[in-house]
Amino acid sequence: MTRSIWINLPVKDVSKSKAFFTHIGFTPNTNYGAGDDSASFLVGDDKLVIMLFQKSIFEGFAGVDLPEQLTGSEVLFSIDAESPEEVDEISKKVIEAGGILYGEPGYKDGWMYGCGFIDLDGQRWNILYMDTSKMPLG
């Protein structure tokens, strides 16, 4: 039934957001989002597509008016990493690209290493390396 998952996000400035996500390592998807009002990225090998739409375009698709400023978060996007070192590398790229870390890189529960960041439009993301050999059962 499902061939791929697309996450659509509103952004204030497509050009700046495109540069941000390219800098942190997302792969531009040149098949979609080639205009000034949208951008597309492929994430990982599992056919996940992230589409960035200028806020007014997103509102038209979603049938809703969005607030000017996000004051909370309904979704936390999590990206898996291959190692703790990759988490550290991406966290540095987030800062270089203008993002904000809300959770510094570190271990949680002895088997997860990750950090949290906020993109240019206030969306919250996690980057996690999970050592499943140390994951508690149950």
C-alpha cells in the first residue's frame, strides 16, 4: 500500500531552509520542489521525502492558517545516526547552518546517544544513535 512517506513542512524562506537542510546532510530531491516556493529532500534509504513549502503554499494544501511563530511542538522528527560521532558531526553542522541545539549531544539510558535541534522555522528534530545491543528488553 504505502510506497513512501512524505513529510510536508511550512517554511518562511525556502532558499534559507534549503541551504540549512543541505548543509546538515539531507539529499536534495531534484524530481520535486524545484521552484522558489518549495524544496524537496530524500532522507536515508527508506524512501522518506521531506517537502518544504513557503508558508502560504502549505496553508493552501493543509486548509489551515498557521500562526506567525511556533510556540510549541506537535511533532518531533527523529533521524537515526550510524554512530555517536555522526551525531556530533551533524550537531556542529546544525549550528553552522543557523539552527539551535535544545539538547546537547550525550547519552540517554546507556544505549542512546543523541541531541535535539530546532531548524530555522522552529521545527524540532532529534538525531539519535541507538546501540540496540544494549537496549533493555520489554
